[in-house]
Amino acid sequence: MAFRNVLLVTASILGEHGQSRALATHFKAQLGARDDIQLTERDVVALDLPHLDGAEMASWMTAPDERDAAQHELAARSDTLIEEVLAHDLIVLAVPLYNLGIPSQLKAWFDRVLRAGKTFKYTESGPVGLIEGKRALVLAARGGQYAGTEMDTQTGHVSSLLGLIGIRDIDWIYAEGLNMGEAVREQAMGEARQAVANYTVERL
């Protein structure tokens, strides 16, 4: 069986108490003792990236041999995260919904991974992704029920972010209504856990 590398990115500010983290933990458990898969975990909340600013962006635009020490350190943030993405075949994002968007910590991660000239380029016909042959799975945990409605701003946003760098083979698993009562929460999480289990059997 072919060896596969999986990058599991979590973004819950509630840590182990978050429902998106629970889905990530369930995904990890489904891999069990499979020796054909190597899993790397990246908690972007613990990573504690600052908001992207002009100085960091300027470091990317400065040739490596012309950077000063501070610019080398700034550019290394993005370089390290891009290299991590490139080293994996499947990117799994466990994403809570905060105020109809993604956590700011995850946005800070995307801001370093989506980098012109490195993971995508601009052309006369628009941006073109430079990352090929990778897949993504998004585990989306939400307090309300938004999928398929105009209030689901997250699905399109995350799909566009991944698509910008060339990752368009994206699967979504939703656990919704998690703040709408215990019965709704238990049913939603149960269905999501089953979907995760099915995914690991059918797609990995």
C-alpha cells in the first residue's frame, strides 16, 4: 500500500473542549495503527502567529541573499509552513465557525501559505495555483445550521483559499446545530463521526 502523508490542522480556541477538535481527534483515531500513513498535527492557535503586516510581506519580496537578520526570521514563518504543506498529500482542516467566518488564527496561517510566487502566481487570465496533486478535507463544526444557505460564508471562503494555491479536490464534513440542544448536537456529531470513518475507509 502506498505511503501517504497527512497534515491535520486544528484551529479551535477552546482546545480539547472544541467540537472541531473532537472531529479532528476522531479522524486521528480512525487512522489507528495504519503504517501506510504518516500524520503531522499543526495547532494554529498554539502556533500563535501574529497578523500579517507590511514588514513580513516585504521580507518575502526581498531576495534571500539581500535580507537582513530580521527579514530572514520573518520570511521563515511562511517558508516553514509552505514546506510543511508541500510535504503532505492530504490537508485536513478542522474548522470551527466563529461569527460566520474562520478563526483569525487560521486566517493568519493561510496568509503565510498563500504566497504569490511560491504557492500561486498571477497571469494575464488571473491567479494560478502552483500546488498540484493534493487533496483537502474540511471538518466544519458549527453552532447553528448554515450549510447551503446564504449565511454559510465559510464554505466558499475556505474553498477559494485552497483553490488559489491549486487544491480543488476538497471534501467537506459538517457538524451543525451544535448549540441547538443536546439531542441535535449528539445527532450531528454522530453523523459527522460516521462520515469521517467512511472517508478514512473510502478515500485513504
